[in-house]
Amino acid sequence: MQKRIKNHPRKSHQSSFQVTNNVIQLPDYTDKQKIVTKQGLRIVSTVDNNLFPQKVSKLAKESSTLKAVINSFAEYVSYGALLTENMQLERKLTKDLNKYYNWFELAKRVAKDRRTYGYGFIEAIRKGSEVFVYHLDASQVRFMEYFGEKPEAVAISKDWNDTRIRPIERTLYPNYDEDGRTIIPIMEYESGMIDYPLPMWSGAFFDAQVESLIGQYNANQFENGVTLSSILMFDFGDTTDANGDAEKGLARQKQKLESQLKGTSQGRSGKSLIVPKSGDVEAPEYITYPMQKEGSFIELQKLVENNIVKACSWFRSLAGLESAGVLGNNQQLRNEWELAERLIRNEQDIIMEALQKAFKGTAYEGEVMFNNQSPMNVVNDLEAITVLLEKKDIIGDAAVYELLMMMGMDEEQAKIIVGNDSE
């Protein structure tokens, strides 16, 4: 009888590995509107398990360039002085907008949300003839399912990842609920948009992720990387121990020397290599290897930084990424501020327009303009000019003239002040 031969599958000698891809993708708005249910409420999903804003928020914190651009823009939006003929409106904006903060803080928060997520929200509460306005964290707000052209309500949750929390329902403007509350979205048209606009920096969405990974890589290398920092060539002489074992004796001597060097040459990532010498007694030789302190991917960092700034339609100088001395062109600084001021004023007008919706039909209706003073403008700053003139003998007329020009003063005025201190 012949034995039955079992066919065993041949084992592949090739090693295999999984390639993981944790890169966050932008929402594909060609898909149908996705509805998710939470605690009985039907919500328009933001994709990524309804947590896309949370991922965007995390990324905006991890990318140093993106964080600098968003924060600097929001700060400039909140700086503008208010100009209005309605004194009640001025007092409401500066003193009585709500019990926690005024217009300047509200404008900063909303501008930061709109720069981060692409949209923002404010909540208006009416109590008789009074109106109070609050900022709502855009990452906590979701539109509820709707069948008309526009959503009519939103759901708000402090943690969309926690299925135990029931979101709060709120009515969207122009409707108010029985408590006199309404939510006012602040968003602009975007081509191909269905419900939630993309971040304005979506053109550099992947660059921001790369910058985040560069920082993580360098931190990990600093903490766990092994880098040779020095070599010590040392003649241990006769290392024979009491048992006549020269090899074990050498190992003990070497370990003793390594422990003495630890903390001075080793550090977290620097390692010292000890090389025993043999033969005639020689003086120890110590060779150091300076570590690269700039980190890895320097050129890539510059590339993604520039892409992020461009995608945000902002300027390196205003985000604190480049100093005036590096730019070396006073006129360039002025031109950049003129362009930036238009963006700042446009954002201020958009947020104020939303507030005027909240104030409609009350004593707080009225036109508001903004005076955004250049951060380089010291024409009216007598203290700053006095300090410069006091140092004129030290730094020279030309230097004072250049500094006044850099700070926004026109050419003729700078010449007059440098030439005549009394002016």
C-alpha cells in the first residue's frame, strides 16, 4: 500500500511587513452626506468618525508654523480700535458683551476658530431688551440632519468621542428657542462645499502634518537615539585579576571607567566608546565628536514652513517667523502690513456682521469701523522717539533715521526729527 502524501503549503522565504499610513486625509465632498446617530440625535458627520475638527485642532497645535500663523492673525484681529457713533453699542462691545469677556476677546476666539477649522460660531442670548453674545468652540458644534437648503439646528457636545454624553440642541439664526437663544454660524462660500468648509490652509494640510512629524522625530532621536560623542583610547596595562583571568579583569576595568565617564560625556543620546590599548604604556587619547544640534530634515522644515505661510495668505514677518533685520527692506514691511491689514479688517467686518445679526432690533444696532494701527507705526509714540534721539550720539544719525523709517515714519518726517531734536 502506498502512503498518502500530504501536500503542505510552501513557506515563503520572503519577509513581509505592514506599511501603516496614519496621514490624515481631507474630506472627500464628492461623497453623499453622511448621517450619524448619537443619543437619538441625527447628526451631519464631519467625517473621520465625526471627529475631523478634533484632528485638525490637534494638528494645528503640533505644527509650530501653523500655530504661529493662526495665533498672530487672531491677535491682530483683536487689536483694532473700535470707531462708532452709537455710544450704547460701544459700551456693549467693550464693557457688557457678556459676563466673562468683551469684543476683543470674542474677536480673537472666533478668528482663531475660523483660521483653524474654516468656520466659527457665536451664541446670542436675549433677555428682554438685552443681548449677550458668547463664542462657541467650533470643534464642539455639528449640524443636525436637515432636508431643506440650509440646516436649522445644531448639536453641541464637549466630547463627541464619548457616547454617554447627550449633545445639546440649539436653534440656528434667524430662529430663537423658547429661552431666547440662537446660534449664528460664521462661514463663507467655498467651491464644492456641502456643510463644513475646509480649513483655509487646506492647501498645506499635508505640509502641517510633515512639520509635526519632523518635531516628533527629532524629539525621539534626542531621547532614544544613540550617537557617538567621544572615543577614549586607554592603556589598562596588566588586567589579570586574582583568578588569573585577564579578559574578565579588563572588562571590570573598562566598566569602572565607563561609569566614571557617565553623566559627563554620555548624556541622553551621546555615547562614549572606550578602546583598550595594549603593548607599551601610552598616554590616554580622548577624541570628541560634536553632535549636530540643528536636528534632521532642516531643508524639508523650511519648505513646509513656507508652504504653510503661503496657504494661510499670511506673512512671515507678522507671524514672528522672520525679523525685520532679516528682511532688510523697510518698504517690504510696509507693503506686507498694507496687505495684511485688508485681511484683518475683512475678518473684523465679518465677525461684526454676525454680531449685528444678534443686535438686530435693539439699541445696539449701528455701524462699526476699525482702526488697525501698524505694529511698526510710532509716529505718535513720543516716548519711543525720545529714546532713539537720546542714543543718537552712540548709534549715529543714519541708524536713527533707518529705525524711524522701519517703524512706519515717512521719509521727510524722519529727516526732520533726526536733524532737529526739538521737532
